[in-house]
Amino acid sequence: MTHDEQIVEKIHQNTLRILSELGIAFKSERALETLAQGGVRVEGERAYFTEEQVMDAVDLAKKEFTVYARNSKYDVHMNTEDLYITPGYGSPGVCEPDGTVRTAVYDDFLKLAVIVQESDAFSINGGILAQPSDIEASISAEAMVYATLCRSDKALFSVCGGGEQAENIMEMLRVVFGGSIEDKPCSFNLISTLSPLGITHEALETIEVCAKNGQPLVLAPGPMAGGTGPITLAGNVSLANAEILGTNVYAQMIRPGTPIIYGFAATVSDMRSMHVSNACPGFLKEARYGALMSKRYGFACRSGGGMSNAGGLTAQAGVESAMSMFESFSEKANLVMHATGSLHSFNTVSFEKFLLDIETYDRMRYYFSELAVDEDALAFDALKEAVEEDETFITAEHTFEHCRTEPWNSQVSLHGTSNGEPNGELYASIQQRMKEMLDGYQAPALAPEKRSGLDQIMRRLGMKEEDIART
């Protein structure tokens, strides 16, 4: 057994002790009744799990599955090997190039949805790309899903707000995907726990609705070491692991075989300010062991991302995001959330960083790809020709054939000398790339009756006609 395997086993055993001796508070009478009927020991609002119950539920969970997109070329095949990225999630603000922060609005969400649709880096669109302050809070979850379905034909990352919102979103999915979706996963659904060792009524309602409709759950506890979890990383990882495994028991009771992604999101607190720190080495170390824990159980995992605590598009932001993305690739994360645009510890999204992070992902994808070593790649004939004919490789046919893909070409990063304003030139390059993406966008085809059906749902929920029109 390797040293890492020994650590994973100790965390696993500590997790079982937490679940059996401390349990999890389920803030729902109906959930507690379901657990008790399934043989789980319930005392008050807490449920206590045996090792057998935990591991039986792990075995029941569907671990490899396809999340279907409107366009089949974007279908996502979840497994423990492949890596898919998703955009930044949950930011209420937008960080401008000069570092000023403004409140996000619906137009920001729509613009980001277009950028994701236009980028080859993504097979998944949606989530809370930016929390729109100008949309009524009571329907904002549905509005964001509606906008994503209208603007993109990629796999959908949904927005979870509670049982009522989840039912409305399931109705939208039935409109788009044609009737029953119980055997056709077509959304990712993020379930956050209430650390330490709790889960809210709203989250439990969402689990029930999504599981009954056969939709995958991304179980994503986010305890902060030193804040809402133990300050030691092994303790905080154990806590997050316990919340995932305990919540999975409930999900499998709702519907055996519910698809599960191990959405580990443990982070740390900056003990000087008590702010969340989601890009420091401590966070990345937790992410690494979260990924190792997921593989122990056979789950596809969420890990790493493009995280940054920086207050603007600075060198700090670049270092932190690149290190976070490197962890994702190193540990074979399968669902990489917050991959693009995140600043201020989730609290803002930067359009400029969004484009730079796409390029960082592309750099990582190239670096971690297998090195071609076929006859053409070994280039003996090209070398022979250059030597025998005393020619330069610059004009060689072999170079001409490969120069657009090898070794690697940037989309926004600049090379060469500067006129003295390197940041300004970089921002101009990013803006030009963004303009090309936005100008080149054409809304993917959506049958008129399906668009009409989505519009009718949003009208029923009270969305303004002008917001429906600009979607």
C-alpha cells in the first residue's frame, strides 16, 4: 500500500466513525422518515449510518453515465478518466479590468453563455455564470436555466434553489428533451451541504426532485478549514467526505441508481481575516485528497478549477488559477467547476480572466496530452531533408503541414516586445478575441414549439416580457 493509499484509508475510517458516532442533521421531517424507513438510526434531526449502509449506497450509485446535450456532439460521458470543464459559478459581481467591481446583471449572464457556447473548451454550459441582480430572486434559478437552454445546445449545468424551482426546471427539460427524462440524464445538479454535518430542507427537496427524475447529483460540501470545518486538512477532508457519503445514502433511498458525482469542494479559511481562501496550497492539497477519495469509491470527481483569491486580473490571479488547473489535470478531475473567470474567492467574475482561463485550460490540455511518436512526429525524413539539402526548417513542407497545431498556439497571449504597456496590449488582445466570439455567435437551432414552451413556463413564473425577448 502506497503512502497516499494509507492516508486515504485513514480518512475513510475516520469518515465512517463520523457518520456512525456524530451523524448528519437532515433538516426535513420527510427526509428523516425516509431514512428511518430505510433502516437508518434517527435520533431527533440526526441520522447515524453504519458502514454497511454507507458502502451499500456507494455500490448502488450510478458512477458512469452520459449527460445528454441538445446537440449530441456535446454529450458528456462521466467516468473517472475524462476531464470536462465548467465556467465560474455563483458570482454576484463583475470585476472590471481596472479592478472595480459592479453588480452582475442579466446581460452579463447572457454574454457569458454565448462565450461558453462559442468556445471549443466547453461541452457544458450554464450554472450561475453570474447572479443577475435585475431578475426577480424568486425566479432567477429558472431564468438562468431558461437562458442557457435558449442560448446553448451544450450539456446543461442546472441551478438548484429548492424543490419548487427544481420541479420548474424539470418541466423545462421535458419540453426540450421531449417527455420523460427519467432515463435520460440531461442536467448536472449541484447539491451543497450545510457544514458541519448538516443538509438543508431546500437541498433535500432538490435531491428528491432530481433523483426521482433520474438527474445526476453533484454532491458538493464546502467546509472551510478553521471556519465551518476542522482547521487540520485531514479533519476537513474527512468532514466533506462524510457529508458526501451520508447524503448519497439518502439519494439512493429516493431512487436506487441515482447518478452521483463526487463534488468535493472543501476549502480553507484565511485565519487573519476569516475570508474563504480557495486558491492557496491548502485548498489544492484538500482538492488532491478529495480526488483520491473519490477514486477509492469509484466516483467521477469534481476537483480544482481556475480558482483565485485575487482582487483583479493580476499576476496573483494567473499563478493561482494555473496552479489550481494543474491540480485538476494531475489528479484526473472529471468535472472541473469554476474553471474560468473566478476572482475574489468566487465573489466576482472577470470577462478578461474568463478568456485567459480558457487559454490556461488549453495549455494544460496540450501539456497533459500524449506525445505523438509516429514516423511523421519523429520527423526523421524532415531532418534528413534539411541536412542533405542544407535547408531551413522554416520553409520545410513538414513545418508547413504542422505549424498551425504544433507546438501550441495562443489565442490571446502575446509574444514579442511591447510598446511599453504590456497589460494594455494583453487586454486589447483579449477584447479582440471576445469580440470575434460574440460577433460569430449564432443561436443554435431550437424548435419553435420548444422555445414557445419554455417562454410559456417563464411567463407563468412572472418573467418580464422584455427579459424573455432579450433571451
